[in-house]
Amino acid sequence: MPTARIGDNVHPILGQLLQQRGWEIASGKCQDWQLNWQHSRFPILQYADCRGEQLLNRFRNAHGITRKDCLARHLRRMKSTYGNIYSFSPCTYIMPRERHQLVLQLTDPRIWIVKPCASSQGRDIYVCCSADLKSQDLSRVSCIVQEYIPHPMLVSGYKFDLRLYVLVRSFQPLRLYLYRRGLTRFSSERYSLDISSLGNVYSHLTNSSINKHSPSLGQDKDGIGIGCKWTAARLYLHLAQSGFDVDRLKRRIRHLIILTFASICQEVDPNPHCFELFGVDILIDNRAKPWLIEVNSSPALAVSCEEDQQVKIPMLNDLFDSIGFTHPVLTGQRSNEFDQIFPIPNLSTANGSKNKANMSSKSCVDAVRKDIKKTRNMNKLGE
């Protein structure tokens, strides 16, 4: 019987699913395990001590995209090197180091969003205008100040974002898998850019951990329904029925994800005993452009509504299959929905050979550019 060690802070649903698949959950400091799943990073020695088929659910040094300040630095560096292909993240200032650069921008009447560098679940995030931000002392605060995307795409007047799930099997070479199912997370009150509404977190923030406290959560909201979640599939259907090119949107999201992970692929220690599940949050503006909001190293596993049930349970079962822990009955009952997005399928290199994973950031960027060009050429042929 396979054995798993699960951290105290990991949601019980993980252990329950493993037990349904015939696993034993180890107690104490058992060393005879196949899977070690923790909420936080492992001690350095743990990475070196793995043997056989033991797997850890964390890579070393992957915090380069999960801390908001580190993510901003990496994406800024990549944009400086590779240009506008990295124009999918809002302008960001890291406090307190870049306080003076920010002050120079506060003469314009813009809207900003302030986020702690290392928090999650929407804690201590707020939206404010330039005038209000100018009066705040951020000289001793570890946070980022990001230009707010003022015109998001709305559904019946409600703001939303996408929570997508990315499985990384390797950083060197880069191997990425995107889960087909995802979640659409809505604000629970209608969106407004009125200055007086900027303090209303239920209008401007889509984090489920915030909106679950909203008085409007249980109301049947026009066009949205009860609660604050849809599946991503329902959103894509809604967009298609509204005339949007959903295939193009999905392709742009895949490219955005590849480019984000490419920014740290050379910094993460290679280790065949590691994998990691990330939650990637995407906002879509009113021109159908996807924007990267953040990358989460511990996406919530709790199941609190029907949409969670439809997405998270099959996602975890497919994850176990993807990392080699198959089940004699459950595996094969339906197709695995973790789709490889890098190396990009069916993409040939300049010499005609199939695209192979490469550990350099440049090769990842080149592959995305080639895929964009290939798609444009195919679209021209279809005209």
C-alpha cells in the first residue's frame, strides 16, 4: 500500500482522495513514503534525501513567481530583455525601494491597487486613487503598488477573474501542463469606478475568501446567479455566445503562462523528485486581453460549492495520475485533462525537428513567438 506524508496545514480533501485511491496516510516522522505534500517549502536537506520514486510537491526557489515582488522583478527583467511579448502584467512598483519612482506617477489621476508581497486570500489588499496614495506612508511597508486595470471585462456588471491550475513536472527542462477545467471567480457586488466605491472590496476584489463574507453572496444576482463562482467552461461558453474568439483568448492565456514560468526556469534547482501545482490568476479586460494577476503556490483545495466539486476533485485525481500514482480502477475511466502546453505540441524547430524542452528562458520565448507566427500564418491561409 503506497504511503503519503501530508502537512498539518494541507486541506483534508487531499488525504481523503488519496485514501479513496488506496493510500495510507503516514503519521509522525515516517520515512517510508512515496508522496510528501506540504503547504510550505521543504528544508534543503529534504530535497537531497529523496530516494527511489519518492516525490515532493515543491521545487526549491520557485518563490520567484509566487511572491508578488519577485514576480514583478522577474517579469520586468524579461520585458527589458524580450520586449512587448511580456506586456501582460500591469505596471508595478515595489515598496519601499521604489517609493520615489511611484511618487513621480502620482501627479496623474490614476487608480492603484496595493498588495502585500507575501500574503494570500486577498488579505490587506486595497484599491485607491493617486491622491489618497500620495498621503500614505509606504516607506516601511513590504508591498507592491500596481496600476489598477480600470476597464475589466464584466458579466452583467460584475467583475471576474480566472483561477487556472498549472502542473510543473520540471523546470529544467521546462515541462508545463494546464488543466482544462478552471474556476471563474466573481465579485459579489456590481463594479463601479466611482471614487467613493474604491473601498468596496466586494465590488473590486474577486477573491473567494473575501466574497464569501459578502451580504450579497446568497442572493440570486442578475446574470450570475447565487454565489460567486462559475466554472471556466461556463464563462468560455458565455463569451463565445457574446461573439468573442475564445480559442484566441485561450491561446493567449497559454502563452502568458509559458512566458511567466520561463522567467524562473533557469533559477529553480532541477530535481526529478519534485513536481508542483500552481494556481494562476488571470483577469480579462474589456478588449479581451488577458492579464496576469498573480501565481499562487498553494491554490485552495477546499470544496465549498458545486463549481469547486466539478473542478478540484477531478483535477486532483488527474494530478495523481499525471505524476505516476495511477489507480487500477479510477485511472482510465476518463481522459486526463492536464494538457501539455510546454513544450508546445506540434511546434517544429527551424531545422524541422519537433520542439523539445530546453532549459533556457530564451528558448521558451522563441517557441512562443514561433507559435504566434504559426497561428497568424494559419489564419491567413483560412481567410
